[in-house]
Amino acid sequence: MLVGFLDAEGRAYDLTFGTLKRRLRDADGAWAVGDEETLGAEVPVEGALFLQVPTKHLLLRPTEGVARTSDRRLLFLAASGRERTPEEPTRFNVAVRAPPMAVDQLFRAGGREVVEFERKEVVGTLASRSDLTLRLQAHWMGGGAKPATLHFVLGPLAAARAAVAPLGLS
């Protein structure tokens, strides 16, 4: 699971703005995919991410963006061009320890928040009238040795169903 940032050149960063030495896009802007993997078209959705520790902690504030999905994973990218303030430099609800100029530069140059998880990390779904919640069990940078339980909420419901359809969750 990736919870972090994607810069304009396709490089991934974790929540501390540390580089992951991983590209989600190549130099030409094409998405990095596995063998015989195809990411579907962008589906406009709103996403929010909650961490269960033992109560819910809002990790990604409700954020407009797009989902791209294959049969193996879902990739959520926050909408570009969001207004940012020194009090809220990112849509993640975390203390930002990176220099403010570096954070500002990442977003001014086209960087965005990103959440990526694999199909095998989805352990349940719950639909309401307005949205779809995916229950995830995943290792992530803030979770230590044990997998963390996270809830990724996508809406509106029709768009959320279209976004997750390639995962074949039933």
C-alpha cells in the first residue's frame, strides 16, 4: 500500500516526503504497470482514508480526484490545482515535517496526493446510499510490522462502483 505523493515526473514519495525510489509513471507519462496489467480509464470520485487505531483516525481528508483501476490494484490521485495553505499544505491529516518550500514546490510543479492498494489488501466492502467503503488490511509506512486496518471511502456510489469494478470484488 502506498499512502503519499506523486510528483509531476511520476516519482512516488511517502508521507514524510521521503522518496520511495519507485516510479508510478515513466518519463513519457505512461503509467507503470505489471505484466499483462492495464489500468482502466480515469473515474472521477471523492476519496477519504481512515486508519483504525483503535478508533477511526482521518488520514486523507475527503478529496476530489480520480481512480484508475486494474484487476490487481486501485490508484487514487487527488485532483490537481487544489488551493493549499500553510495550515493545510496537503489533504493528508498529518503533521508535515518537510520544509514548507519543498512541499509548496512539489504541488506547484504538479504533484498530487496518491493512495494505491492491491486487490489482495481489500478484505471487505460496505455500500451506503451515498458511498462505498473498502476495508483494507495492509502494510504501510506508519503501521509497523503488523498490517493496519484502513477504510477507504469512495463516492458518489455509482462512480465508486465503476471505479472498483475491475477489481472484481463482487
